Amino acid sequence: MTQNTKAKAAVIGQPVGHSKSPLIHNYWIEKHGIDASYEAIDIAPENLEKELIRLVDEGYAGFNVTRPHKEKVFAVCDSLDELAQAVGAVNTVTIKNGKMNGTNTDVFGFTENIKATRPAFDFKAGPAVVLGAGGAARAVIYALLKEGVPEVRVVNRTKNKAQTLARDFKRLRVHDWEKRSEVFAESNLLVNTTSMGQSGQPKLELDLTALPKNAVVNDIVYAPLMTDLLRDCEDRGNQIVTGIGMLLHQARPAFEAWFGVLPDVDAELEKRVLA
């Protein structure tokens, strides 16, 4: 970035108008007094390659990626870091010297959300249960293993999809969806990465009897902020972690890569995003 040149970044997708990323990044741009801009760019799949060339040519510092472009961008990046390769998905691209470098910040976002909300939580204290086997689950599982979780128990409606994860990650055990409530015994953490319980989605049906009262429960959904799962677990005495923090914390390393500042997540930002 040359002097007197405004740094530019964006989120790309279709549709992209619902994205909270412009609100988050422009809040930090204003807070830190950075001469930069962040916008949402709606790109049709058939125009993706042409538009990526444009972003590079116009000197963008980088961009976030949302549906339906994640797989394609993963394939066309000039380089992928360890996080992107492990998760198998790119959500953040940094452009340097005309090259697109892909990473995945969901790993950081998940871990930092847990640590910020429950600073006394010990990842190594026992098994973690992960509901779901999609892209978000891959990021969560990789984060858990990096933090030293001794065993990750994965439960997914389609068992074959979960078994694919088991081939990619060590210390991972796959369990039948029909027996999902049985795997909660002696667990230290329960994470829901499925869309069930989200606004407009089917209810997540769970029997929590076997879940230890000292287990922490995290739902990465943030609409609604307090899902039925979180309410039920809080009512029975479990500590809970909502999903809004993962959204906010995953944006931090992208902002640092583009604009040179690692921002903090504060109450005002959370309030604006939830408004």
C-alpha cells in the first residue's frame, strides 16, 4: 500500500446484502482512524474469475468470501496457509504482489470466543462433543485439537460425512445421530455447528440428561442469539457461550492482515451487530 492510497477490502458473495462484515470492519476502521474502506460486493458465480482479477488490479488489500464462492476461491488462490488447508475452506484472502493468499479465520474466531467468554475453561480437561460435520464443524474440530482436547466426538445426521472427518483428523470418534444424547457422558464441552435451532430451521432435539453440569455449551448460531439449546443448558446450570463472539473474533485476523491493526471486540460492536 503506497502513501496516500486508501486501503480497500470487501466481502464477496451472492446474495451478500445480509453480511455483517461491512458493519464490523467499518466500525474498526472508524475506531482506529484508518484511511480505508470495506464494502459488500455482489458477484454472480459466472462473473467470479473476472471480478477477482478486478479486485487484484484495483489494489484491494483483500476480501472475505461467503456463499456461493468459497469452494471456487479455495481452488484459485495462489497459496493456502495451514489453516485453510486443514479446514478445507477459505473465508479470507489477502492480496500481496498481485497474488491471492487464502486462510481460514473461523478457527481463531471459535477459540477466541470460548476464551473470551469463559477464560477459566480448560480445553484439555475432557472430551468435546461436536454436532454437525460441515465446513464450520471442520474449523471447530481443528481448533479443538490444536487446543489439546483429548477426544472429539462427532455426531451428524449423515454418518458418512462425519466418517470423512474421522479420516482427516486424529483423536476423533464418530457416533450415530440416533444415539447422540449418549455421547454427552463425561464430556467437557458441547458445540452445535448445525443449522438446527437457527431462525427458520428445525428444532434441535436433545436429551441433556447425561451432560455433566460442569460442561460448557456453545452454539455457533447467533440468530437467535439465545437458542433453545443454550436456554435449556443454562436452565440446568451449564455455562454457555453464544455464537456472536465467533463471528466477531473471526474478523479480527483479517482486519489485521489488511490494515495492520489487530482490533478488539467490545460491547458497542456486539450491540451494533445484534441490533
